[in-house]
Amino acid sequence: MKNLVLIFLVLSTVGAMAQTNVYTTANAHAHNDYQHEPPLVTAYNSKFGSIEVDLFLNDNDLIVAHTEKDVINNKRFEDLYVKPLVEYIKANNGNIYEDPTQSLILMIDVKSEAVPTLNKITDMLSKYPEITQCKSLMILVSGNKPDPSTYLAYPPYIWFDGLLSIKYRPDELTRIAILSDNFINYTSWKGTDNIPEKNWLALQKAVAKGHELGKKVRFWNTPDFVDGWQKVIELGVDYIDTYSIKSLAEYLKKNRPEKKSN
């Protein structure tokens, strides 16, 4: 029975997170979204498919901050993200977006110790069934994560961002939705001239590995302008990492590039 439930969860999530054959803002990832004012709003209104927030556990509260010294600003995760997302879901009859076929990933980049921070996240979210039961919203844990062998012990609404460089067991992969990696681990290309062939082949191999495992693929630290977006699109990644929310949204709206078939 447990295996049947797990299979159902995986299939339902794959269906909810399915993308079209054309790149849209559903393929866009708002890197460090909280550094925009106001947080969440710009990326959400642009209908981004993924929004990232960095979290620290501080004095038993979850604080949005990029570094530990920023914790003093006391920007509470519950106020900036959780409660607004609940209101969006209520307004959209249980869906995260008005279009029930469109989904959103809330990527939580854990900056403090993994286990106690994740325990606090699950405790907080358990108070909001609108979020935990929303099939078009995925809670994805990145950054400092617990040991993969423990992934199945967490509530089914918690998913994990894996690393392309790690070989996971089949049971661990059932709770990993995306496989990511640092772009600069593959190349020092900054957006001028061409990516060296050796680096390009390594990037292609990494993307192919993720797709062969049935996972979405994302790179961070990619050049954040048109030439960089074009290259990761050419690679066939599933999420384009950006801090330039409005510029990427406009680029995708105007160009609508086709996705590379896996």
C-alpha cells in the first residue's frame, strides 16, 4: 500500500509540473527572489515556474536572508511567502495560478543547519493545508539538506533539489524533483565568444543524465542575459536561472524558443 501511495504521488507531481514544448516563464527560476521589492510579487505576476527564497532558522523562527548578517532584518518567511501564497491559492479555487494547468515551485534554499531548519519548515507548513494540499504548488528543499537516505521520512509535500554530481539510490530519487548543478563547475564561459567544445560536451552530458533519470534540470550561476539564456535553452535545461525577472519574462514572451526534445 505504501508503494502504491508513493507511485501516485510521483505521477501526480510529474503531471502537475509538466511543461509545454515551448519555453515560457513557466520555465523561469527567480534566483534570490526575496531581493526584489516586494518579494514574490514580480515573479508571481510574471507567472514564473520557480521562485527561490533563502532561509535561516533563528531563535526558532524562519528568517529570509542571504547571509547570516542579514538575519537582523527579521524578514519572516511566514509573512513574506507563506501567507501570500495561501491567499493566492484561496483566490484561485485551490490552485496556485488562475490557470489550473500552471504550476509553481517554491524552492527553499536552507542556509542554516539542515535538519532543525527543515523540521521547523514542516511544522510551519503543516498549519497551512492550503499549501500542503495544493497540487500545483511544490515545496522544494535546496541548499543544506538532510542525508538523502532520510528523504522518505519527510511529509509527502516536501521534495528535494538533487545534485547532478551525486548518484542517488532509486528510493531517494522518488523524492527528488529537480537535479541541479553549478554552471561554473563545467565552464568559465561568461557569455562572449563560444563555450569551449569540451565544456559544452560536459554540459550536454550532465543535462542528458538528469533527463534520463526522469528529472528536470537546472544550472545556477549561468550568465544572466540574452546570450546566457540562449545557451541554457540550447542545452535543453528545464528552468532558466535569473535575477532579471522582468527582462527574462519579456525575452521569453517575444521569442518563445522551442524546447529541445529529450
